[in-house]
Amino acid sequence: MEQIRRLRGTQADQVISADDVATSLKHLKLLGNGLRLLNVADNAGQFVVSVPQEFDMDHQLALTVARESGGFLTKRQLRESHGWEEQRIDRAIKKLIQSGMVWIDAPGPEDADMQYWFPTLFVDDNERVS
């Protein structure tokens, strides 16, 4: 919501609440599928989803892991935090990539783990993921 406040410029003093965003999305839903609020598992928050796809609990848990990691996740994180096998991890990540919710950051020369970034979780240096 901070980004919305900054974009508004002269209206920056006006408070925009989570309820305001939810109400706006309800009105936009009349135009068709796509925009909606996604309640993420473990009370990790809500996200505006702009793709007309359904996300299951695996996708929500992946989003939660990324949120806790500063906006990205690795297969190792999902394996260690949830005990998932490779096939389950690949299925969840593949759908997130196909929907445009995740960007891939290939590992460097040190053979680090591939990182999967959620642009919706990007923050400025002065902000924190909340």
C-alpha cells in the first residue's frame, strides 16, 4: 500500500487501508476474472493476484517461504521447511513461473541454489516485507 501512496503524490496524506484495497477489487471483479485477494497460509498476509488461476496450498506455502526469505525461495528451502519431494516442488514452482508470479535467478559460478523471486515481494532498501 506504501507504493500506492507514493504513486498518488499529492494525495499522499490520504490513508489507504487493506479494506479499501479489498473493496476496490470487489468492484473490479465485475469486469471479469483475474484480480482478487489471496489469503496466504499461516496468516502470512494477503496478496493481490492478477492472474486468472487457482492456487492451492502448496503455492501459498511457497509464497509464505519466499516472503519470510525477503522475496525469494529455493528448492532447498521448500524441501527443508516442508519436507517436500522434488516432484512436488517442481510442480508448484512450474505453475508459479507459468503464471508470471515468479522470476528465475540462475545460480552463479559458485553452484549456488537457483533462486525463484516473487516480484510482488520486492521492496526498496528502506522498506521491509510486511
